[in-house]
Amino acid sequence: MTVVQYEPWTLVNRLQRRFDRALGDAFAAGNSTPSNVAWIPSVDVYEEADRYVVRADLPGVDAKDIEITAENGVLTLKGERHADKREQKDGYTRVERVAGGFVRRFTLPETVTTDAIKASQSNGVLELVIPKQPKPEPRRIKIEAA
């Protein structure tokens, strides 16, 4: 039997983040998300037989600007994308790519080996491979005659 952690506040927290982004940091003082978060990268998380894989879209973010920690059952991706220096000459300039800090946090299952997490980055995609602990084999216990 697999025990799944139920988090009833997930939807409320997601709505709170959207509300904070819409209104800015003026009302986000009590939020657990750091105030220097400018954007939230898209992330895919999937499970394979012997590992979990986390893939985060981080275009334009150097590996030296990314910090990955696994502590107390929480995986944290934190970093910053720096703005390009631009000279504005005659005409209009349009800048849609967001620069600034980001943070993503994930609750890790108890069945992972955090010491063996591996990270790689290619073409703007950060990939974390989180191996599972091997399942314990059932042990047959012999009954000894008294």
C-alpha cells in the first residue's frame, strides 16, 4: 500500500500566488514565496520505475545562477535570469522576457535517495534525476522449535 501525503491547501496556495502576481508585492508580505521572485519556470515531474525526473524550462539562465537544494524532504530550485543590456535608440523597444529571480519547491517522497540526485542542463532545460531507494525484499522467517 502506498501512502500519499494529502495537502488540502495546494489549490488555495496556487490561487494566492496568482493573486499576488496580479497585484504585485504590495499584498504579498505574509506570503512564504520570497518577494524577489519575478517569474515561475514551467516544470514537468514524472516517475519511472527506479527514479523521478524533474525537468524545468530555464532558457537564458546560466548554470552558475541556479541553486538546487534537497533539505527536510523539500527539493528547492532557486535562481535568477539576468536582463540583457539594451540600448534604446529611435523607435520602440518591446521586452517580454522576464528577468529576475525564481523559486520552485517540491515535496519529495520518503522513498528517494537525496544524496544521489544528479542535475544536468541542456538547451535551456534543467533535468534533475532523483533515484528511488531499492524496495526491501520480503524476508522469510523460520520458526524454530522450542
